Amino acid sequence: MGNSTEIVYTVILATIFFVVLIAVVIIAVWRYHNRKRAHEKTLMEFDHTLLQSRLEIQEETFKSISRELHDNIGQILTLAKLHLNTLALENTEQSRERLNGAIDMITQTIQSLRDVSRNLHADIISRNGLVPALETEIRIIEKLGILHPVFRVFGQPVHLDDNKSLIIFRIVQEALQNIVKHAKATILEVNIHYSFEQVRLTISDNGTGFNWEENKDKGSGLRNMTDRARIIGAHFDMQPAAAAGTIITLTIPTS
Amino acid sequence: MKGQRRFLPLSIVLTIQVAMEFTAAWLFVRKMEHEWMYHIYAPIDYALFCIYFMQLVSPKYRRWIVVSTIIFALASASISYWYYHFESFPGANINTEGVLICIICTYVLLNLDVRRYDAIYKNPDFWISLGVIIFFGGTFFTNGVYTYLNEIDKVQAKKLFSIVNTANLIQYTCYIIGFLWAIPRRSSIQLS
């Protein structure tokens, strides 16, 4: 009798167990479908962000080339032309001086053109990685003469995926542009800390700071940076610096 | 399967299963004791399944699976020695193994990698987990009843194994489907 009761209990238990297993399988299929859809959405978002970042970097590169052509190369070539136009062939000594001056200017122009072609960001990221691309960007800002930038790398650089690096670069570029345009800063510090688990990137300035209340609705740039960080699995944080200005922290997991 | 080293523990499990079933049948025909084999088989079977499933879970849970393997080996040896004396069929051991594997399979099924495969039915891990769950679900019931029934009526107890046979058949069908989906497919054809 005792045995038959135990058998009944076992059968009931087994039936419950079976029903639970069937439920697990159904839930697993449903969950897989939902997660797959969410994953596809993330992939689409990533592709969209990547494309947008590429376009924006390209646009910034064009702007930088245009500025370089207008402010530097164009000016030097105009000056060189002026030197050549005012050549007085009867005065050999003066002509030689002017000719040498024109040659120097053209050499400088050639060097500037080389720099322009070398500074195509998207190319640098895929060829040399994130750090050289950021160095180039910092150099461009330094050339503007508005503020004094400092760029430091701590730890052993870890290789990040090219697409991820491109999006990180665009986040930094956007942050730097905001500082140049709005912060009225004189000092800019960009630090990268590489560690085994993460890459921590900090951008700080001594400018006027960021008013969250005034900018919370219109800060599309800020939203862009936050969204981009989320898409690559990074964490974006913007805080007022202790003394003055703002400190931006971007934490990117390496795995 | 070249490039599919992660299925190696599962292949070893299947090889051991086949070898063990043949040996058990041979011992049974010669009217020799064969139940003792299952006492040794249970911890090995569980450990190999764990090695396979450990590749599909996060590192946090991997540690728990390793701990469960050690605890199960010790518990299984103790039950076999003190309770079954390595003589009768180790229903409790195999049921415990089944419940543990079903818990791991449930976790795996609910957290299948969505990045590699278009649909769930193309995922080998889905079929393998499903096969394991069906098999252990079937044996969970059979083993429990078999232990009691074997004491009353040995002939009737043997008949219970038709449930295990069906579960076995479904399990191996699932494995075959899983292994077929694991074969790398060419994404393009080359025209000569």
C-alpha cells in the first residue's frame, strides 16, 4: 500500500516535472525570439551610428582640410606668388632672396599638404588605431591657438575593434568641438587609462562649465554622445570639474 | 567535426554511453551483475555534460557548475556505497544527476546565444539541451518507479523501460539534428 502511494506521488511529481519542462521549452523559444529581435535592433542601431559617425568624421575632415587650405596653404601660396611677382630680375641679390623665400614657402606648402593627407581620421583609426587619431585631433585643436591641450596615455594600449574605435573617436571629437566652441576654456586635458578590463577616457577643461538645467532639452550633442556610448556598451558621464569647467568620462569595457 | 571542438565532451559522453549499454547488455545476457556500472557512470556522465554546458554559461555560473560536479561525485559515491552497496540500480544518483542537468539545461535554453544563429532551430545547443531535458525528464519518472517496482515485480519493472527507450530515441534524434546544424555550411558556391 505504502509503495503504491509512493508510486502515485512519483507519477504526479513526474507529470509536474514534465509540464514544467514543456513550459521551459516554450518560454525559451519565446525568449530567444524576443532577444533575437532586440539584438537585431541593436545591430541596426550600431550600423546606423557607425554610418553617421563616419559621415560626421568625414564632414569634420573636410572642414579641417578647407580651413587648412584657406588659412594656411592658401596664404602661403599667395605670399609665394607675391614674392615671384615682385621679382626684380635686374637686382640679382634681391631676386635670389625672394626666390629662396618662395621656394621655402612652397616647401612648407608641400609639407602642409602632406599633413592634410596624413590627417584623414577614418584612415588613421583603421591604420594606426585610436591613440594616433586622437593625437592628430589634439594637434588640430592646438593649431587653432584657442587653448592649450594636453594628451596623455596611461597603461598598455589595448586593441579595440575598428568600428568601436571610430565611434569612440567621434564621441571625443564631438566633446572637443563643444569645448572649443562653448567652454571658453584655456586648458584641455585628454587622458586615456588602459587596464585589463576597461579603457577609461577622460576629457576635462577649465571653462565655464555646463548648465544641465539650461541644456537638458536642447543638448542633442550630449544625447548623441550618450547614445553612441550605449551602443558600443560604454558608459558616458559628464560632471562639473572640482575647480572649474567640466569633466567627461567614457568607460569602455575591453571584452 | 573539424573546428567544433566544443562538442568533444558530448562525443565522449555518447561513446561512453554506447560502450556501457553494450557491456550492460552483454553482462545481462550472461546473467551477470551489471547495475554496478551505472554507479560509476553517473558522476562521469554528469562531469562530461557539465564540461559541455560550461562553455555556454557565463564565468560566474561556470564556478558553480564545477562545485556541483565535485559535490555530486562525492554524494553519488556515498549513496552508492552506503545505500545501494553498488548492487542495485542507482535510481537516486541518476535522478539527482537528471535534476541538476535539467537546471543547467533550463539556464542554457533561456540564455541561448542569439548572435550566431538566425533561428532557434538552427542552434545546435538548443537541440542538445532539448534532447537532454526530454531524456532526463523521462528517466526521472522511470527510475523512481523502477526502484520500487523492481522490488515487487521485476518483469513489470523491465517493461517500464519503454518510456526510457522513447525518451532515448527523442534524445538521440535531437542530438542528430543538433550535430547536423553544427556542420559549417558554405555561404557561397564557387563556379569553375
